[in-house]
Amino acid sequence: MEESLLELGTMLMIAGMGTVFVFLTVLVGAMSLMATAVRHFQPAVTNDEVTYEEVAAIAAAIRRHRQS
């Protein structure tokens, strides 16, 4: 028995949506794995103080950006 155009369209839609769902699931898993690896190999910096030299460098960079 031949499949109707509606059945073929539905099957194609389900296959496409399934492919996208699987791809996004794999992408989320890979990003979570990468985030865990980055946290493991590069721990967070505990020094939250900003030095005057850093403030001066940031201000100079902003000033130069606005001039150009």
C-alpha cells in the first residue's frame, strides 16, 4: 500500500526533529564536559581586588577606543 503525502511529511518531520534533538543533547553534554574540564584544570581566582594599575589600564583603553 502506498503511503500518503501526509504520512511521508510526518515521518520526515519526526526524523528531522529527532535529529535536531539528538544533536542538541550531544552538544549540551559536550559543553558540560568542557566546563567540568576547565574548572578542573583552571581553578577560580580567589583574589577579587582590582589594582590601581588595572583600573588605569582599563580607563586608558576605553579612552583610546572612544577617540578612534
